[in-house]
Amino acid sequence: MADKIPLTPSAPWFRLTTDESDWQGEDAAKLVHWYGQMLLVRRFEEKLLDLEKGGLIHGPAHASIGQEAGAVGAMSVLGAGDKINGTHRAHHQVLLKLINCEIPEGFDIRSDDFTPAMDETLHRFMAEIMGLAPGYCGGRGGSMHMRSAEAGVVGTSAIVGGNPPHAVGYALADKLLGRDQVSVAFFGDGATQNGASYEAMNIAAAQSTPTIFFIENNLYGVATRIGDVTRETRMTSRGAMLGIPAIEVDGMDVVAVHRAMAEARRIIAEEGGPVVVEALLYRHLHQSGSRTGSDFGYRSKDEEDAWKARDPIALAESRLAAMGILSPEGFARIDRHVTERVAAAASRLTEPVPGGNALRIPDHLWPDPASRDDGILGDLSELNGLRHYDHADMAGLATERVKFVTAASETLAAAMARDPRIIVMGEDVHQMRGGVSGFTKGALEQWPDRVLPMPIAENGFTGVALGAALNGLRPVVEIMFGDFCFTAADQIAHGAGKVRHMFGGGFAVPMVMRVRVSPHTGYGSQHSTDPSALFGLFPGWRILSPATAFDYIGQLNAALACDDPVLILEHTELYQREFEVPAKDRDYIIPFGRAHIARPGTACTVLATSVMVANAVKAADETGIDAEVIDLRNLDHHGIDWDTIGASVEKTGRVIIAEQTARSMSMGATWADGLQSRFFDCLDHEIIRVTGGLAAPTVSAVLNRAALGTAADIREVLQKITAY
């Protein structure tokens, strides 16, 4: 007879409870300090809502009123070197992390005044939320996007579920770089249903990173109650089912949260991470603004009143009064003091409207509109002093013929020997003697501990790589097929594509994505895409497309040394081809923004990418047309070499843009716009684009070939454009 044997999680899963004795067991000064911090957060957010009502905050203000105990309890166990991030509702966590770095040792809210540094924190944080220049991100982040790396706030994300992978990346960097620190991802019950959060937890568990996933379960994702979208409403179950110790705690009790977080840190220190902490709490107000959820009909007033009766500040006041730690005068003094400091911060950012009682923002506090596009990318000064080579420098050098894929593997291994911060992440990268492409062969032979296997979770591990890049590593992410970039589109676009500009610039995001492009192999419509157009939508990416092994060596080295996110496209048709490269030399770079004239000519200019470079040269030779073929090499907005292109167009007067990819995924229209805006007077003919068909390739061999741009297509266009 079949038996039913109960199964239990492999990791501890429990609810941590406290009572009055736990409050009595805490140091009185700490209890007062935590109370003052909860009150500071409450008064700060109340002021924000007043400013919003006055039209002084552009955009939403997602108040955390009611959730203060979770933030204060969590932050009570974190040091300055520990990292946090949050999501759109993160005022409480960020404010505390910022101000804790400025609070002097021995500070007592009962008697001490705020220091100038503490006041400046309130001023700058409020300025950021108001979108003003004195803010931590220069006003670009506002309420939902906050960063101050010096205080351990590495960057919040307004994308629900977008931030947990980053925190895993911070923790991975700390672990590999030998730092004794933890990283905390704050997110809600809504984000816990998101695939990226699950992927982040799974990767953290697999890599044993010192990460705490702090779930603020306030029961609602905007207006949707948690039970409406998931059968298992215990959020800690997500951790337990992934082998992660999981702790549920009363999030309205600051001491309970403190004890839960202290236990999480103990587990990480003694057994390794990660840990899930779920705080059961309640936001008093609607998703954003000052109205309540019951105003919109998705919550009852009775429910709201029941939770407000357990308000964390009121609970703390009753406990502190009962313990004789604070008198009514003491409570009043703390409230008066924090209210005054918040008001002082607001007064520095506003002024009365002449002749009226309303407030306005002084003009001098707004960011300069001329700085709109500043800080999208760095200035590449980090490449100064590196050895540059290009094709013209090959003359007189000893050379050798190597396969494209061999050069790639050797270059990565040499770079990892030079820089211990480089790691590799991807699916199967640790197997088959170099992964599916052979790229990691050399790395595995020398640095196996820095080649990290990832689950089939592109969005998750791309986000982890971004977090690692923001915290000191230089990750190389391998995407097995270009189409899979679209499953990682959130982290490519909203993450790496925007973080430098969104957070005000001035910091590095040294991340490389290697993407294999295989449109000719018969893998069909979902494994054949060149995704460069996706990356091209977001100017925070540099995009490289090497057509030879020589170019790959130089461009990969430049990418690995660059402080910007870099996409490097690898066309698998090139992998087994042999190319001339400098003998035993894998250390040079090819600077960004430099095209290569693959074939000089005078009849017309062909701007080509990847395998279409060789196809264009072949077509010109076969037709006898003296075309100048330019290998763009750099495909992003910042990297197009308009000087080289312009000199050619002035000479030829005719331009063909040759791409193999489907027309719907082509970047040529953008380049054509740039050509016409710069060189219109030089053009003697309309710009002609060679691409594949409109649809993605399909499996049928004949349809596969028909879907791609070819040398024959270039031949036809060469004859057409030079016939006039």
C-alpha cells in the first residue's frame, strides 16, 4: 500500500514572537533611540505629504506611515558598511540608513540636538524627493530612485521585484572580495510574487550569499489583497521552499523586528546566507498620497482601525511609559525636536509666494535643464594608459592564425589573471570544457572559483551581475542566445541601462554582457535574434560588434576595463574561422568609438556590421565595384565613428547600410537619420538599407536563409546605387 510520508523544508522556518519581557531586556537608551527614529520617519513623511498637497513634489510620494517599526528594527543591526536597497516605498529605510551614518556615538535624542551633518541629511534627502539639485542624486531620482553609496544605499528600484537581484549581487561581491558585510533587499508582498524575486532568492541560496530578503507584508499590492493573487499567503514559504532559513515576525513591534534581524545576522555569520525575514505590518494610507485605502473601496474602515490600534509608535509609547523610561514631557520633547528638524529642512527648500501664503521652490534649487543628458556614461578616462592597437598597427608585428573562439577564451583568461575582480556568470559556463561556446575554457583551467553557474533565469542573474558591478566586481554575463536578452529586458533596460543617469552619475557600472547571435543555425524564431536594437534603445549601454578575432581581443579588453555597461555581440558563424592576430598577445585594447575601414574605395560607402563586413567585401570584389567598406564595430549612440564615416561619404556620395538581422530589429534607420542630419549635402543618392526580412528566421533551411541579409543582397544594391 502506498504511504504518504510528510515532507518538511530543509531549512528552518519559524515565527519569532516577543513580549514585554523582551522590551525589558533591551537597553533603555536603545529603546528610546528606536522610538525617536520611528517618530522622525513619521514626521518626515507627514511633511512630504504636506509638500505634495502644496504641489511641491512632482510625481508620487509612497508613504510608509505605519511601517516604521520594520525599518527601524531592521536598520538597528546594520552598520555603515552593510548595504541596502528598496523599492518604490523606501523613504523609511533610506532615511534611516543615511542618518545613521551621521549620528555621533552616544547621541541621546532625549537631550542632544541634531548635528549639522544630521540636518544636512534631512535637507538633502528631502531635496531629492522634491527633484532638486541639492539632492543625493541631483534631483533625478526623486521619491522612488535613491542612491548614496557612501551610506550603503546602493540604489532603490521603482520596478516591483527589480531590486532583490541587485542586493544578491552586492552580497556576492562582498563574499568574493572577503568583506564581512550583509546586504538587505527590502520589498513587499507584491514583489514576492514576482519572478525576479524568486530568481534572486534561488541564486542567493545556490551561491550562499550574505543576503537578507526583508519582506514588508502589508497585505496589499496597490489595491489587490494578497489572498486574491496567491494561495500561499505566508511569504516566508518562498524562502523555506528554496532551502533558505525563514523568519516571520510582527512588523509593528520594533523589538521583535530587531530580534528577528539579529537572528538573521547570526545565521549568516555562523551558517552562511541567505535569510528571509517577513515582517507582518500595515501601511495606514493608500499606495501613494494622503488618502486611505478605504477611500478607494478596497479596504474597510474597520480593518484600517484595527491595524491603527496596533500603530508601532503608539505601541512603543505605551511600553516606554509603562517601563518608566519616558515621561509625557520626554515624549513631547522628542516629538517637538524631530518635528522642528524636519520643518527646518523643508524651510530651506521653499519660500513664500510673493504676496501670498502659499509656498514655492526657489529657482536656484532646480537642476540646470542643460544638464539633462549628463552622466549617461562615463568619460572613458579609465582606459588612459592602456596599450592601443588597430589593424594598421599589425604591419611588422609577428602574427599567428587563431580561431575566433580560441582568441576569445585566451583573452578572457588573460584579463582574469590581470584583474581578480572579473568573474563570469551564465548557464553552463562551468561545464563542457568552456560552456556551450568554449569561451570559458581558459578561465576554468585557471580560475574555476570565479566561473559561476547560473540557473535558467536571465533576468535574475543579469540583475545579480548589475548589483555585483555596483559593489566592486567586474562581472561578465554570458547570454546563450540573443533572444534570451528579452527575458532579461527589465534588468537590461531599467537596471543597467538607466542607473548611472538616474542616480546622478559619477560612479562605475563595470559590467559586460556577452551575447551569442546564431541566426543561421536553424534554431528557429526564438533562438535567432540579434538583440542589439534592444540595447540601442537605452543610451546607458555601449554596444560592440567585432567581426574578426583581432577586433574581439581588443574590444573585449576595452570592455573589461571600461566602467560602463558593455554589450559585446558574438556571431557564432565567426567562432571557427581563423584570423591573423598578434602572436602571443591578448592584452591590447581597441578604443571605443573607432570604426575600421575593411576595404578602401571611392564608388560608394558600405556601413556593415558583424558577418556582413566580410559579405560586403566579398560583394564588392565580385562585382568589381570600388566600394569602401566600413566595419562600424561600435553600434551604440555614443560610439558611432562619424569622423571616419563622414570622410568616406564626402568622398563617395553614396551610402549602403548592411545588416544581417530582420528589418524589424535593424538599427540602420537610426544610423540613416544620423547620416542625413550630418552629411545631407554630400549625398548624391538615397541611403539604401540591406537587412533580412520582416520576420524572424524559422527552422526551414530555405526560409532560414531567406530571412537574413546576404552578400547577394549587397551585390544587388551595389549595382543599383552605382548605376546612376
